Amino acid sequence: MQLMDCHLHIAALNQRDLELMALANIKAVVAHIAEPDAATNIKSEDTFSFVDRMLNFHTWRAAKYCIDVHVCACVSMVAVPIDWQVALERLPACVARPEIVGMGEVGLEPNSITCPDLAIQEKILRGQLDIARDCNKPIIFHTPLTDKPKWVDRYRGMIEEHGLDPDKVIIDHVDPTDVTQVTDLGYWAAISVQPFRKVRAIDAAEMVRAGDARRILVDSDCGLPESDSLAIPRTALELRRLGVADETIHQVLWHNPRKAYSLP
């Protein structure tokens, strides 16, 4: 069974991770913006250099393990450049490139070190909503660790104000408190199976079994916090243990991400 990890930060993966993922039949990943090498005082050029590095070096690195890398670009809430206005001016041309499959991950994060001001974060987010709408690309929202239904409702208001197509919206890091809320709105609900987030493969499997499997994605969100590069195959195993049909497992872990990201 082919599997896809539809949200990770590929710079955090070493060769051993890539080898294990390939052995577990992960055929494709979607790589999102993460922190550039600079922890603070990030400049807009750092953001776009990071995108180019994903498109070139990290895509080449994963290809040696027969893993396709699809790349997203954005101004991330945890890596806000000091000249973020310049980044927003450059972003439409970047996102319009055919090799960029979506915008992610965007959103709000009250614990951001690079931009703790949520009012500025919202300005940046709203600018990116317009770019995603005009480019007709999927947009992937980060949700903070707590009070997830509150954040989803806040995003919903902005999504409707900016006229985004619900089918192009992915709300990530959902948990049992908001997964149904997200799918009922017509968005894609993405579950991040990650030790840092205290979400296990069995937790994801139970959410899939109880929810609308037609609108659910599963990812590892592999990055700097404690993560698991085998989160997707572990979830596939737990789904089998729960008696979920292989057809449904393949839909959630392969077909759904391809559809959500409009991948060929």
C-alpha cells in the first residue's frame, strides 16, 4: 500500500529517516516551510532561500530513496521575517510557480518567538489568504496546542471573509475536540501524529474510524520538536488493528492527500 506524509519539515529528516520511510512504503511527502538557519532576525530572502533549498537539495536527497517531495511556501508564523512586508510582496510569484503545491503552514501561534504580536500575525495571515485565493492553491493552517475549536472558529471567519474555497483549506494538528468541527465546515482535517503534540497513531486511527474518512488527512509534522518519521505507517497499522478496511486506509493515507493538494 502506497503512503504519503502530507506535512513535514524535511530539513529535520536525516538519511536514516528517509531510508526507514522508504522501507515502510512512503512514496511521497509534502514539505512545509520551517525555521530557516537563523533563529531570529530572519529576513525575507531567508524564507525564499529555504523554499529553493527544499525544491533543489531536499528533493534530490529524498529522490535517492524513491520518495517524491512536493513543496509548500508561505510566511510561517514561527519564522516571520523582520521585513515581512517585502516577503508578502514576493510571495505571489513564488506560490504561482507550478512546483509549489500549496501555502503552508500559515496561521496564528501565540508562542511565536519571531513575531509574538498576534495582530501582526493576523495581518500577515490575511495577506496570504488573498494570495492563496488568487493563485487557487491549497492553504494549510497551523492550530496552536490548546483551545483548538476557538482557533478553528477564528480561522473560519477569515476564510469566509476572504472568499476561499473550503475544498482548498486544510486545518492541521486537529484532535478529538475539533476534527468534526473542521470536516463539517467542508475543510480537510489533518491529524498530526507526533509525540510533541501527545497524539499517537492509535489516537489518529480512532479519529479516522469515528469521523468522516473522506475529509481526513494524517501527517507526522516531523520537525524540531519530538517527532516520528514513521507516524504514517504506524497509523496504517493501528487502523488495520481496529478493523478498518484497506480501501479506507488507502483513501486516508494516499488518495485524500493527493486530492487535497491537487497532485497528479
